[in-house]
Amino acid sequence: MTDWARMTLAGFQRGLARGEFAPLDWWRACRERIDALEPTLQAWECLAPEPAITAPDGVKPGQSLFGIPVGIKDIIDTARLPTTWGTRGYHRVAQSDLDASIVTELVRLGALPLGKTVSTEYAYFQPSKTRNPHDPTRTPGGSSSGSAAAVAAGMVPVALGTQTVGSIIRPASYCGVVGFKPTHGMLSVAGVKALAPSLDTLGWFTRHLADTRTLFTALTDGEPIAALARLDGVRVGLCRVPSTRPPSPETTAALQGAAAKMSLLGAQVSHADLGASFDELVAHQRIILAYEATRALASERERLGASMSSPLLELLDEGQRLTLATYWQARQATERARLELSRQLAERFDVLLAPSAPGAAPEGLASTGDPIYSRAWTLLGVPCVNLPLHWTPQGLPVGVQLIADRYRDQRLLSIASALMP
């Protein structure tokens, strides 16, 4: 019997090429898993009917992403499936005329959209119906709640997410999967519901880092990313932003464990004090988010304001009070920090090692958790990858993230591969 949890995208392609699998085998295995677990986890808004398999032009069985089931976050347009933008029914877009660009690219490469995964309301902080697969009494994080939970539970090997604050890295940490946020702008967000355009970033979740490398290469037409066995000469900066926020014991243990493993593999690990100005990025990110969200959701606020959640309305009210001068000051401070980070990453470090979240997924379902350790990195537009390397005695995952300079995504994933072969 095939162990689908251990299957990689490349392994499936090899099996297809050898005739060991039929193109819909993984799809059907995913649907069986969903049927068994969805009543508890509630990771899906809707599911697609079984597709008729026809290889796209230029794609054959055993190539690229042929036959790979993919979950699509519910703020991403799909022409054949409804989109609700995580609003739980108070605003429903029946069907878009067009797929989002990322969906078109996936289908072009032979992937099979399996359905729409649950998002929080307009990808902000209102908790969704989804539960954490490791403990259903805990949050899976947000806003890409369904995507992270579905991948962690083995319902789908790949699911798309977006990050405007911490919506890929935090749920990846809470659910114990690989979560990748590329450099801002690396992938087109055409057809993705905007929250804050200068922050919104498209990424994804997988169970295997090798699958994230495969996806990045396929979606960018880039060169294959080499997996490193050792980290000799790699310079790693251990840091957290804001530096004033004390990490939990489980987060400290996760960071120390990752740093020790990187040292054993030959990396040069040292503390990275980026300076007080980087702590201020948390506040700047909040300003930019609020200012842009107020404008991105102006029509929805006018028509549906009474139905919107309190956290979202508070953000939009905050944005209405902000002046253009305040917004510009935050953007200018961001640009200065971006240049300083590039300098430090060129001169002192190849990657930074940082917390993904304050700790394990918190108890209760009234919150999606605190994105404090992602705000600065999202604001700076740098690539980040969550690695599920640490587990608490209670069996809960606590991730760490590796961060590189903009447009160093391939180098980041290559270095990360030494920690997750």
C-alpha cells in the first residue's frame, strides 16, 4: 500500500513515468483522507469534482506537477469553484470569470485543484472554523488556516496560502508543516483578494521541503535547487524581531536546537543584533497594513460593514485615522531598514534564524495566535521558510524560520534543505 504521507512530488512523477501510479491515484487518496477527517478539522470550504485527466500541452505523465492535487486558499479566484473570501457566507462570489494567475500556472503545469481551503475573513484575524490537526481544541493559526491544517493532516500534499502579516509562517509553525513565503512580488497576486498590496505575498505549504523546492522551480522557471548535505562556511545570524519580546521556553528550545544542528553541519552561528530601528518595524507594519486595508476593502466596508468582524472593523477604523504623512514615514523607514538588512546579509550573514511564532498553538479557538515574529520580515519583503524541527512533550509542533535577503529564495531553500533532507 502506498504511504502517501511520505510521497514527494518528484517521487510521484517518477512513479507515473514507470507506470506504478495512475494520474488520479493521489487525488483519490486525498479525497478518502478528507472524507475521514473533514468532519473534525473543517479545513475545506468546497471540493472540486473528480477531473477528467488530459495532459496539458507540453506536459506528460511523469513531468513537472502532473496529477498533483493542490488546495487553493479561499481568497484566490477560481473559475470553476466558488470563492467566499473567508466571510463564512455573508459575502459570496459565486464564480469568477477567470482563475487567478497562480491557479492558471498550476493547471498549465498539470496540477489538479482539489478544492478551496478555509481562510479567515478577508485573510485577517477573525478565527475560522478550522481546527488544529494535532489538537482540535487549539487554533491552526491564520489566515491560511485550512491550507496549513489540510497539508498537516495529509488531506493534500500542497496548498496555497498568502501572507500579509504572518499568515503562512505562523500556521505552518502551529500545524507542523513547511510554509514558504517567497520574496514579495515573486509570484503574481492577480486574482487574489487584496488586503494590503505592498505586503500581500503568495506562498504555499508542503509536508516536505523537497516539494517546496520543486514548486518554486516549476512556478518560476528557475534552475533546480540543490539540496545541501552540509553547511560548511554558511553564516547564520540568530535573531528575533522585536528583540524586546521574550520567547517562550518551547520557542527558545526550538531555536537552540536548530542552531546546534546548523553548527554540527558546519555553519557559523552567531547572534545578530540588527539594532533598535528593526524593533520599530513592527509598528510600521501595522501602520502600512491599516492604511492600505482601509482602501483595499472600501467597497466591502460600505456595503457590508455591519456584518464584518470586530477585529477587521477596528483595523479599518485605524486606517481611516491615519494620515498620508504617517503612511509615507512608515514606508520610508521600511526602505531604510531594507537597505540596512541587505548590507548586513551581504557582509555578515547568509541567512537569519528566527522564531516563527511565540510558542506552540495556543489553547482555545478565539484567536489565531500572535504574528509578532513575522511582521517585520513580511514588511521587508524577504523570503522566509518555516521548518517544523521541534515538538513539545505534548506532541505540538514549534517551528523556526530561516530568512534571506530579497531574491535569494533559491539560496534560502538550498540552505534549509540541510536541516530537512
